[in-house]
Amino acid sequence: MKRIALGASVALACLVTVTVVIAQGPTPVEVVRNPGCGCCLKWVSLLEKAGFKATVTESSEIEALKNSKGVPKAVRSCHTATVGGYVIEGHVPVADVKRLLATRPKVVGLAVAGMPAGSPGMETADGRTEPFDVIAFDKAGKTTVFASHR
């Protein structure tokens, strides 16, 4: 009898978890980009294909936003996003964003400095890629490598 009750409890817990996930819907991402920058929209498209719900705005005051969010100058790029309480700067791969949200490290966010060829949204017609690191940064501006892409 105890086994049946335990099995029923586990099944109910799984059902509740699935229902909560479905009710939450896609994870919202707010993206601010430089006016006219097309690669940002390519990156947003990759996020949406992965199940995120993006809201995109353009701003000529994007540097002030980066300052207010604590993005270190050395890792800045063309767009800044917020998701799940974190800052995402530049062309961070979707898998790294998902890992950040799943593991919830004590950082302000992740960044890919500049616009490396072959990074998400920066694909080239000839398939050329540049190695790049995804950098985690904290409130003090300390940076560490979160992931390397080669």
C-alpha cells in the first residue's frame, strides 16, 4: 500500500511540474540593440526558435544601458538582453543561455565580446568561424570563462 501511495505521489508531482512549465510558456527575453544592426535580429531569431519569447527595442542610448547593467567595457557587443534576472551581452549561444538559467550561478550575466564570425547571428556565407569565449561577469566586474567555442 505504501508503494502505491508513493507512486501516486511521484506521479502527481510530475504532473504538477509539467503543468507549471506549460502554464509559464516561453521564457521572455528583452533585447535592446543599436538601431539598424541586422545581426542582432538573427541572434533573436535563434532564441525564438529555441522557445524564448523576445521583445526587441532599438536605442541610441545603448551604452548607458550597458553601464547601468554593469557590463564590463572589455566584453561589450552590439546588443544587450535581459532574461531570468541575468544580462546577456552580444552573441551568446542559446545553449549557454539555457545552461545559465538552469544552473543560476551568482553572476550578473554572460557576454561574447565583439562580433566573432560564426557566433550565433554572425554566421558567414563561406562558413568561416573564429574561436570565442562566453564570459561570465559579476557585480564587481570580475570576469571568468563560462564556455569556450572553438
